Amino acid sequence: MLFLNQHTERNSPLDASDADTLSVEAAREVERFLRHREDHEETPLVSLLGLAREIGVHSIYLKDEGHRLGLGSFKALGGSYAVIRLVLEESTRRLGRAIDISELHLPEVMAVAREMTVSCATDGNHGRSVAQGAKLVGAKCAIFVHSGVSNERIAAIADFGAQMIRVDGNYDDSVAEASRVAAEKGWITVSDTSWPGYERIPGLVMQGYTALLSEALRQLPELPTHVFVQAGVGGVAAAVAGHFSVLLSDNRPFFTVVEPSRAACLFESARAGHPVKVDHGRSTVMAMLECYEPSLVAWRILSRAADAFMTVDDDDAISVMKRLVNPSDGDPAVVAGESGGVGLAALLRVASDQTSRGKIGLGRNARVFLINTEGATDPRLYEEFVGATPAQVTARNRAFRPRPPL
């Protein structure tokens, strides 16, 4: 399903606070922080020229976040960045002078961090990022996981030394419980979703995501005309759409938000014209996107900076995982988790329907930008869906020789 954004504030400037969060200056600061990470490398931008020819567009570029900071997901940019920022801010307050990222491992700063406990609810990837950030600075960490989170993802978070707390119900139930316990115990909630009165920290998480777009804009040969980004609560979609809006204003690309049809809180919010919580039904395989209530900050940005909202089905997500393993002629294989290739799934749905193509102006000169938001963050499930292990796909790519452009 495709729905064009009809909100009265579409194309209006972002709120001043959101524009500041997603500004060029803020994005530069995120990258400065990243340069202090030993494991930081820019993730690759993959050209899918064969697929572009197949569906009748000029180009398709995929930013592959499956290589990000050892966590295999764009989420690595958000939670850990927010944790580090919070530790530096608390150290500045306690020590009575401005503490910079270059001083993060001073004994007096680490002493402050040891007295802090950060916590969050997660479907898997955000919790790993928060736990990784806590380990980097020496803070304590508690992560709440709902009943749908796989044992493999729980183990991956626990490897960073986090206390794991299981919650009956779905993601929204775990968010509520994490917030309640944190308030009771004096922990700092580092959530990637926001609610009334709680916006600044989710804003920092979103700010961290701008690094992937800063990298992509350096790597792209031309600015994109069309962008498809998947969404759960909407954080990365809002970060990308909002940053494009700040950078390019009226010249920004046509932006489509993509969600699972079984958890389409932003799609339904767009149709209603205000934030909507959708009912929880049958779970989706797109586990990292299974959210039933949008982040208020994300909705505020997307209601202005998104042009369309659409949904895809579980079969679409699995089909794209397989397609990326067995790509079009001349394209490299890409390891995408069950939520990673959802933007591409949406592009293929639109490209196959002339009415949808017309609605968003997807013509032969379209330059499309996508994000593979995660690699095989659950390797067992990945092999079950695609019939190959991530290592086998990687080995296949070592022998890959791309076909030169015409």
C-alpha cells in the first residue's frame, strides 16, 4: 500500500529543536566522536546497476550498514553515541569543567561513568548499541527484552555485560516496563523512541544516525532523486529525511517511509493526520521494525519531511533477502537481515506498478538511495530464510568482479 503524505505541514520547515538536532554542525560533531572509536570505518555504498537496469531507473545505491562498528546494524551509531554524550555531560557537571570526547577515558571521567546505569527496551539492535556504549565508558547497563526477541539476539547483548530483563508482551510493553523500572531505580533511559516529556535523549540517538548519511553524501556520485527508508518507531527514517530537509530544503529527494504491513504505526498516523497506536496482531518477520506506536519526535519530523508512506509484507522482506544473495547480473551480493532490505522491497513493489511509479515520479532518470539497515544480526534465522550462511555470501563476494557501467 502506498499513501502520499497529505499532512498540512508537509514541506514546512522543521521545528527549531529538530533542525538543530539534525543540523550540519551536529552531524559533523557525530563524525568527530566516531573518529575516537577504534573500530570505526565508513560503511560501503553498493551500486546495484544491474537491478537499476532491470527495473528501469538510472541508478540504485545501497548504504550497507551490516558492517557498522562490529554490530552489523545502523543502530550502532545511535545508542552508543547517546550513552557517550550523557557520560560526558554528567562528567562536565560533576567535575566543573567542559569534558571533551578526547578525555573519555580519564580516570575521573570513568569514575563518574561507573556510578551511572543506562537502560532501554529493545528488539535487539538498539540494545546492543546501548550495551556497547556502556561497556566503552564503564557504565552499568540494563536491557529489557520482550518475548519476541530471539535467544541469539539476547545473547549478543549480554556479551557486552548488560543485565538482561525479560518482559512479557511486545516491544511497546517492554518500553513501558523499562521506563517504569528506570524511574524507580534512578537509571537513565536511553530509548530510541520518544513520548511526551521525553525527547532529548531519543533526539541524541537520531543525531547519531546522521553519520551514515554524511558518509553516503560523500560517496554518492550524484544526489538521489528518490529515497526509501524503513521504519519501526521512525528514528532512522526521520534522521535521514530531516537531515535532507535541513541540507537541501525544497530540493530534497522524494522520501518514502516503509513499514511492515503488520506493524504500520507511521502509515496509519499519516492516514489519520496525527500519531496513532495500532493494534498488535500476528508478529512480523521484520522483527527490528515491529513497533506499534511512533516516536513523537520522529512523527513530528516525518509529517513535514516525508512525501509518502507505504507498507510491505513478510513475503516481500524474505524475497529481498534472497534476491540480494542472488543479485541481478553484475551486482554484488549483499547480506541483509530480515529488516535490512525492506527499503529495497518497497522500491521493487513500486517499480512493478505503473500507477505507483507515476505517483512518486519514479522514471528512467531516477537515482535511488536505500539503506541496508542490518546484516545477519540473527545468523541462524538468516540461514533459514536464504539457504546460505553470511560467511558463504561473503566468500562469494571475494571473487566478485563488477560489470562496468555502459
